[in-house]
Amino acid sequence: MPVTIWTATGIEGKPEGITVSSVLVGEGDPPSVLGLIAPDSSFWDAVRASKRFVVHVLGSVHARIADQFALRYPGDPFEGLSVVRSDYGPVLSDVTTRSAISLMGFVESGYSLLVRGSIDEVELDPNPMQPLIHYRGRYFTTTART
């Protein structure tokens, strides 16, 4: 599964974020993104209030950031990161492939929420790196076949 960081601006402007590795991008008009998130997360509270969020696609060099937003380290997950405010939520400057998303809906799915958003804008890194993959509790990356 590709590893992503989803960020939103919470109540009183507080940045919120969460690591999401259960993600699907759907083609169509509009294109959409679906992801499974924790219903009791402060990120979800922020999205319900703002109706917008940013999806950052992590590369192989971003494992530490994935762990920060998965709360595997104490403290604020945004600590030590360069962050820029946007209309959709906090933008992680070091993660240069990202999408601006508008909330379209959600449904309960087991212990998670399946969140669906409309992809409003896409920024692609001109020099893409190998994606960070989460599988069986570990991070991996892919290599191109020749």
C-alpha cells in the first residue's frame, strides 16, 4: 500500500495530520481519493469542520515522517518539518507530490471510516522518487523493472 500523510486545519487553526496507507485513487469526473482513517482522530475532527484536506504521497526517504504522523514518536508530528498553510490544510514542504481534496462523504467500514474526497488540484514532483510502501507492518520501496 502506498504511504500518504493527510493533513487538515483544525479548530482554531491547529494543524492536524495522520498517516494513511489504505488509499485508492479513482479516475472520473471528478477524480477522487478514498482512504481508511480512524474515526476518533483529531484529523477527522478537523476534516469534518473544514471539509478539505491535503494528501501527501511519500517517497522512500520519508519513512521518518510516516512514523511521526502515525504517532510512533512523542510530541507534535509537525515538529521539525517545514509547513506552509493553504486553503486545504497544512502543506509539508518536503513532500512535493500532493493533492488538494474536498470532502465528498464517508461511511463506516469496520473499525475505520472510508473517507471519499474530490481531487481539486494535483502537484507532482518533477523528479519523482521511489514510493514508500507499507506492507505487513514494514516499509518498503519499489524498483523499476527493465
